[in-house]
Amino acid sequence: MNQLKYILLAALCALFVSCGEQGKDNPTDSLTLNPTSLSFAAKGASVQSVTVTASGTWSATPKADWIHVSTASGSFSVTVSDNDSDARAGKISVTCGSASKEVFVSQVAGEKEAKAIVPQPAAFDGKKRASTTYQLLIYSFADSDGDGIGDFNGITSKLDYLDGMGVTALWLSPAHPTNSYHGYDVNDYFALNPKFGTEADFQNLINKAHEKGIAIYMDYVLNHSGTGTEWFKSVKADPKNSPYKDYYVLSYEYYPKEAAEGMGTWHSLGGGDIGYKGKLHFKVDWTGDTKYVTVSTTEAAAQDPNTTNAKRWIHVGSKGSLGMYETSSNIFELTIDVDTDWGFLVRSSNTTWDGGTKYGGKPGQNKITLGEPFPLDNSTASDIVFGEAYSYFASFDGSMPDLNYGDPDACENSRAFKSTVESATKWVNMGVDGFRLDAVVWIYGGQWESNVKFLDKWYQAVNSAYKTAGHPDPIFMVGEAWDGTHSNPEKYYYKGLPSNFEFDYGYAVRDMLKSGASANFASKVSGFVTDHTAQRADAITSFFLSNHDENRFASEIGETGMGTMPKRKQAAAILLSGPGKPFIYQGEELGYWGVKDTDDAYVRAPIMWNKSGSECAKKGVNNKVDGNMLKADISVEAQSATDGSILKFYQSWSQLRNTYPALATGTMSKANLQGTSIAAWYMTEGSQKLLVIHNVAPSGVAVSVSDSMDKPIALLGTATVKDKTLNLGGNSSVVFEL
Ligand code: MG
């Protein structure tokens, strides 16, 4: 047993001590360490090494649990645990026989808690790099002369406001003479609405806007005109002989005729006679595949209608359905006194109009000739008429007659095409920088291939005029191509125009903010851009939240009133931190809300410039205004003086977009961060790369981020960072420069 003890003791001595006789002081033991003190960072500190020169076997023992030692021949390496507390110090004891020395170890203080993000954006150098457009309603933006109607000089007086919001272009609502307040029924494409000012006022607006780097886009309505054009007035006065009859889609057959396809209908031009008054004999022949009605004058006496066993009926005038008599197999006859101002129909049922039981004529082939068999049709079953009338087609309502560009393959030869291009050239020559084209999907009744042919030709013609006016770059033109889905056929409109509004974008932002789920938003939006660029290399996707035809975005996401407005601000943050060309709709920057249920005017409210209001603001549009909204605190005056207002938010993030090329003109790509409420993407331009992260849920979320979070440049809401974890508050957004 004693022998075993001795062997174990000897083995230990061999491990730790070979520098002298065990158990006795040995003055020859020597030990040198280099270095003798080490200093470590708080997090992720690198390995440090200590060289050991000893006369024999040595050992190194850390004297604190956060210091770790690994020995090797002639040295040992030291690592430390991460420090999330105060600065600390410890030591490593090194011994060799009777000699012993120490290495002092220190570590700086770590972060005890998550650190709040304080954005430090680069200073704005005054150069507008972004292409941010403001959709402006001339009639309700700013009124310079106190008549309660916005005007050109009003806009000019507010250019500083628009400049302060970083906008680089204005899309003006239609500026031409019109019968409506909104202007989408143009009465003269070559003139300006006198309520808005003179051509000199318009020229002044263009010049002053250009001085501030703001382009002017006109809203052009090509699908239809108003009824006050010289062209239409001439057609109305003499439908058959007017020199302008080729400007419109006219029918000389009868009124009304059903639309061939898509939406719209025919409207009477007057001047015809389609009815009949007098005694007539009706004979219906149901014996063959094609059914016929023959109507003749007669000397025979009028009959009482068959009310007992009728199988066919004449529906005429205001008498309703009158039963016929079967005079031989499948031959039906009736003589009656007729007084109709619209014609007549044949029916095979007097209890239902459904299932093809209504028989009339085909559109454009509806005029009957007395004494001649008339073939019946039960597909469109248009009224059968006795005389000629004149009608015009309108996709929208009768105040907007559709313009006629003829065969799409030769539309450039039509006079309507030439006139509209000529008028656009006039405005280009005054300095107008681009056009927004209204309702382009209806130009050829929803036939997108024809629409695209037309748009390409119209764009090329006006772009040619723009080049002639001395501009090296192509003109900007954006279409209201609201047609089916993004994929089909909307994206194909890029074959005709360099830009179109991406309606699905606003819907996606809306759905995201309503649900609190990001639903692959970044992939969807970058996909929009990719799809458009595939159609044409110079494609510019125009993104927007809402416009004058839709409910206010604030109302759509259920956030009205002037309390906090986290979702409205986040919608702006999303719009201004993504790709493409953002459009801000008048009033969005003030947090406007409104729905168009009772009237579109409620989503077109005037800008409230001052706390006390103005004539324009008080009257609203056509006296339709939400008085609960247009109160002092929503005014530009109030919000300009309030830190944290949505107006100031628009100003700061728009400035951010103008500061960073990666935001202004960059390419978007999805960032793979975890979290159902996280919409995150990179924006890259040249060597500049930004990481954009939005938490679209109303509650906070922790996100693991592998990219550097050292350089935050923008923040909405709240955000803290600890290590590689970002804690993002509800409806909060942050942008990092990488
Ligand atoms: Mg005015």
C-alpha cells in the first residue's frame, strides 16, 4: 500500500515538477512569462497567448471561472467568456516547482442591456436623387384667389411645401376645360380650365417648379372626351354629316345598342324615330332553325290578345306581352293597334325573361322593314325598331363619349390620334415633362393587345415631340392600366408604356398592415419589378398606396382620427424604403382618411393649409367634406410645428430616400429574416447596400440579424439591439447601412 502511494506521488511529481527534488526548495527553479498581463474585449474576444520559459515542468491555473487556459509546449493560450457586465479582472497562476508567477487578465465592460437604436443618417446634401411624385388635385390643392377652387397660382405658391417633402414631380389632375369638377371629361385638349388660371399662370408654374427640380406631369384622358368638344358638338348637331363624326364611336342603327364587350353602353344622339303608331299584323314563323317575325300594315280589324293558350307573345310599347294565336303548326299571328316609342320584342314565355325566351335583333341589325321577314335573335335580343336613330358609345357614362382611333394597327392615322398628339405636343413645348394616361384599358374596350398597340404608338409620337423639344432623355409616361391581375394582362401594358401603376402593391401593403403578417411581401414586390423589366428594359414601376378613385388608405387599414397613426406612418415608410417610383396621394402626408361610399369627393378633400382653414378647405369639393377630419390639428400649419407628426415623418423619410442612392434608385432583394410579421429586404446601388426591416404587427418581435447593425440610418417606432438580436417594436421600421 505504501508502495502504491509512492508510485502515485511520483507520477504527480513527474507531471508538475521536474525542476528539482520534490518537496524541497530548489533555488535553481526558474520561470519567465511573456506577456504578464492580457486585456480582452467584452464580446467575441480573440485568443491571446503567453510564452513560458521554465527550468522544468510547469502548470497554469486560471483563478476566475471566466478565464480559460489551454496549455501547449512552451506556451499557453487564453480565452475569456463574453462579458455582459462591469469591467473585470482576474489572474492565471503559473508554477514551476518552487517558482510561481502570475498573468493578470482584464476585460472591459460589456452591455448589460439591449441598446436603443439611434439612427444617424448621412446629412442631406440638397441633391434630389429619388423620383418621388406627388399626385395633386388642382381643384382642391391650393386656392390663390379665394374663389374656393384650387388653381395654378395656388400650386406655385406651395412649391416650397412640395420641395420640403422631397418630391421631384407633380401629377396634376386634368387641367383642361371641363363640365365636371374633376376634369375627366375634357372639352378642349388644347386649352386650360379658366377656373385654374391662364396659360401664363401654367407656364409660370412649370418654370418655378423646374427651378426646384420638380417636373410637371399632366393627366391625359385618351379613352374619351367630354361632350363639350367642338368635335362632339358638331356630331350632335348633325350626326350623319358632321366632319368630326370619325372622332367618336357612333352607330346610325338605332338606340340603344348593347356594348360589344367590356363595360359601357350606347347613348342617344337624338334625331331619329324608332317607334311606331298604327295598326299592324305580326306573324311569327317558328318552323325552322331560324325564327322570323314579319310585320305588315293591314286593313283587318284589331284582335283581342290570346289569353287562354298562347305560346308566343308580342311585347310592345307599354302594353306588355300580348298573346298570339297559333294559326297553323308553329305559325303565330296577331293584329293589334300599336303605340310604341321603343319598338318591340317577341317572347316564348310571358312569365320569365330568362333562358333565351326573349327574341329581338342583333346589335346594329335591329331595324325591321315592314312586310319583310326579320330573323330573330335570342342571344343579345336587342329591341326591334321601326326607324333610324343615332347613338354614340361611352365606356363610362354619357358625359364621356369614347374617342374613336379606328383599327389599332393603323390608329396613328386616325384624326383623334393626331389631334390628341398635337395637343400634347403643345404642352410638351411649354415644358411639361410627362403624362399620366387615364383609363387606358378601355381605349379598345378591354382588348389589351389593341390597347398596347395604341399606347406604344401614342408614346412614340409624343416622345418624338419631346426629343424635338431638345430633351436628351425619353419622356415619362405612366398608364392607369388597371386590368385583371398583375401577371395577366397588366404587366403587358409595359410593352406600350415605360411605366404603369402597380395596383397590387397598395393592396399588398394594405393586407399586410391589416393582418400583421408580411406574407412574402419583399418577394412579391421585387417580382413586380422583375416582371416589368422583362417586358422592356427601361420599365419604371410606379408604386402607390391609394389614389383619387379609391378609399383613403388610412380608412382601408382602419386607422382614422388624429391620435397616433403607426400604420399610416409605416405605410409611408414601406413606400419610401422600397424600389420603383413612389407616388404620394394628396393628403396622405397629413394622414387624411375618407371613403367614397356616398361620393368620390370625400376622398378628394382639399389640403388644410392653416389651423383656421380656408375657403377651399371649408367648402371641400362640391360642399362634400368630412368636417371631423378638416380640423386645426390636421393642418399643415399645426403639423409643421409638431415633432412626430405624420407630415414630418413624410419629410424625413423622403429626404432619406433623396440622400441614399440605394433607396433612390436601388435594386430590391429579399432579406431572409425569420418572423411572420417581418418584411425585410436589401436595397443596393453600386457599393451601397442597406438593410430595411419592417415589423408590420402591432406587437414587438425579436429578430435574429446576421448583418451588421452598427449603422442605423432611419427608425420608425422603437428598436433595440443586443448582440445579434434586434427587438423591433410594433409597427416599427429600421434601416441599416451595411
Ligand atoms: Mg381659385
